Amino acid sequence: MRVSDCDVIRDLWPQCKASIFKRANEVMLNIDPNGIFVAEEVDTGKIIGYCCGVKVSPKLGFIGGYAVRPEYQGQGVGPVIWKKVMDYLGDINIALFARTQEMGEKYGEKWGFQMMKHKRLVHMTGKVVLNDDICVKSIDGITVCPITTELLPGVTEYDSDICDGIDRRLFIDGVIKSPETWNLVAINERREVCGYCIIYRALCHVTVVGPLYADNEHIAELLVTRCLQLIPEDRQQNVLYYSWNINLKSIEIAEKLGLKLTYNRPIMYSKQAIDGKLDKIFTVSSTMYYPF
Ligand SMILES: CC(C)(COP(=O)(O)OP(=O)(O)OC[C@H]1O[C@@H](n2cnc3c(N)ncnc32)[C@H](O)[C@@H]1OP(=O)(O)O)[C@@H](O)C(=O)NCCC(=O)NCCS
């Protein structure tokens, strides 16, 4: 895939009902320029399908986008691009979020991906309610501010500690510099990062919270509430907050914000599950990039 293909792929996603960060592929091509494949019709050059399987670290791959234009589905195009991605990723551990239980079972049967039994991604969705009476307004000793260039190294280090040592500087920097994204970082009295939150506009009129990482649920709640206050009101109507089903404190925050559990789906690995610091992960970054 070339950067010039990004617009075409952006058009393809809504046809497949996917609510994905608008500039996901631009950011991803920076992280791994060789991991995104498109299928083109030979005669016309028209892009008819796409699969993204990037190396997010030397030992971890992530499959985060797999779609074929509706009118070309059911003709075997998907499996060909998929195989290309699997060959590219080779023998490293690969993670993915299956869109449905059924697709997850196919990835299991045909490719040996293992579905986590106790850990699933839950979609908390709806219109957010920012009610001062129920949300944390401030915490003694904690300052909340936007992620500046000076603060970025501290955020990256904090993030890496949560995400199994993976360096995600390009990802964080790429997302926060993209249009229609909002972010905040929480800093304690020793000037240490103790949480951060990004919210981004996705396709299909959805606004997504992710990542929301924090040392505890109070900081997480403060960050997400303040960050949601930054976004235009029309963007607060259809919010998607990806949490783990096992993080009850995170689900409680989402419920306080008026969001409801609408869907859950599997996380899968080809070799070995990698959790990261689960107690600090309140929402995962995105289903396109990383399993954290
Ligand atoms: C999923 C999708 C990319 C498959 O592409 P496609 O070209 O339509 O694939 P085909 O239906 O021709 O594939 C042939 C068979 O292989 C299966 N298959 C397709 N991709 C597969 C994969 N990566 N692994 C295992 N099985 C796969 C199909 O389900 C089908 O099986 P069936 O004959 O038992 O129904 C396409 O249907 C699509 O874009 N769906 C909407 C987006 C989506 O749901 N993406 C998946 C996210 S998990």
C-alpha cells in the first residue's frame, strides 16, 4: 500500500461498517511501511481489498484491518491478501481483534490463532453525559494538561512500561499530531506522568476514546472527563470506549459517562498472549494497531 492509496481505503471502511481512526493508515505506514497490502483489479488498477499486518516491534505483529469491497466479497480475494500478510509477518507472535466470534473461530481453525477465554474487548457506546456531580473534577497533586513536545518523552516512557516495553513514540506522536484528535496527560507533584488519554475522530461519525491509561481509576476518570470536555458537542453524541471485560473499574467509569455495553469480541494471538499492565489500561489504543 502507498500513502496515495489511503483515501481509497478510507472510503472502503464505511462500506464495511468499520469505525476506524481516519488517519490510521498514514500513522501505520510510518511505523511499518511494508506491512499493509492492497488487492488491485489487474485491468483497471482499482483497489478492491486491503489487509494490514504490521510489525509493531521485532517480536510482535498486529493485524488491524482486513476488508474487501462488498461487491467483490465471497470470491476468494480476502484470503489471498491475508496470506500475503501472514507470509510477511513470518514466525513472530501476531495479535488481532476478531470482528466477530465467527471470524475469530475461522482464524483459529485455519491459522491457529488462540482466543483468550477470559479476556474480551467490550464496546461501551452512546452519547456521553458530563455530569459534574458524578465525575471526578480534580485530584490533589495531579495536574492535567495537553501532551507537549517536552512532555512526549515522559508519555512514551510511561506508555512503554504499560505496553510490554514496546516503543510507541511514532504512534503517539502520529495520532496527537493528526487533525481531530484531543489529548491530555496527568502529571504528579514529582513531574512524573501518571496517565494519559487520547480521543480521536473515527469514520462512521464515531468518536473513540483510546488509549486511556492511568495509575488508578480516579486519574483515569479525571483524564477522560476533561478530555471529553475538549471535544465539540456534536462529537459527544456517538462515543466508543473500548475496555476489557475484566476491568470493572473502567466499565464503571464508562457507565458514569452514560455509555452502555453494546458488543464484545475476541482478542487473539498466534503464539502467546501479551497483556501489558492490565491494571493501568482503561481503554485500549485502537483495534487497528496494538493489543493494549
Ligand atoms: C472478511 C472479508 C475480508 C473476507 O474477504 P472475502 O474476499 O469476502 O473472503 P471470501 O468469503 O471469498 O473467503 C472464502 C472463505 O474463506 C474464509 N476466510 C476469509 N478470510 C479468511 C481468513 N483470513 N482466515 C480464515 N478464513 C477466511 C471466508 O469466511 C470464506 O469461508 P466460507 O467459504 O466458509 O464462508 C470480507 O468479507 C469483508 O470485507 N468483510 C467486512 C469486513 C470484516 O468483517 N473484516 C474482518 C474483520 S475480523
